[in-house]
Amino acid sequence: MSDSGTFALNDLVWAKMRGFSPWPGRVVDPPPELRKIAKKNIPAQCIFFFGSNNYAWIENSFIRPYEQFKSKFITSYKTVAYKEAVEAIEKYIK
């Protein structure tokens, strides 16, 4: 996350989609099929989700820096998929 409070390419984050726990992800350039979906008037980032390997546009207000919020969100292991996603981002960091 930059000093201005915005997210930069390749930042590691927790991103929250409706109906899901905050999920580990990385800010990425959108793949071609997602470029047209971005809403220009709402600050959002294209997020690659670890574990599921899916992409989604997430509003900045639903994104948190990974390391800063790790201790808060990592304790909420709820499913095998969630655990695998956390393991995947930790492997990526190393």
C-alpha cells in the first residue's frame, strides 16, 4: 500500500467479497477478460485470490494490507480452502 492510502500493483492484501471471509490476494493488472468490467467511478483493484486462483474487482474499502491484518484474519480459518489460500500466499512471500 502506498503512502497515499491506495494500493499498488503486486501489493499483498486481504480482500473481502460479499458472502466470503476476507481472503488472501494480490493486486494485479486485470486479465483481458476483466478489463471491461471495472467501474471507473469507484476506486477498486483487480485482485488475484490465492488458493482459488480467481480474479475479481474489489472496492478499495474492502481491501486491507496483508501483513498489517494478518494476525486478525489468519485466526479465522474456517475451511480447508481458506487454509490452503493462506498457505499459498505464505509460500509466495517466501
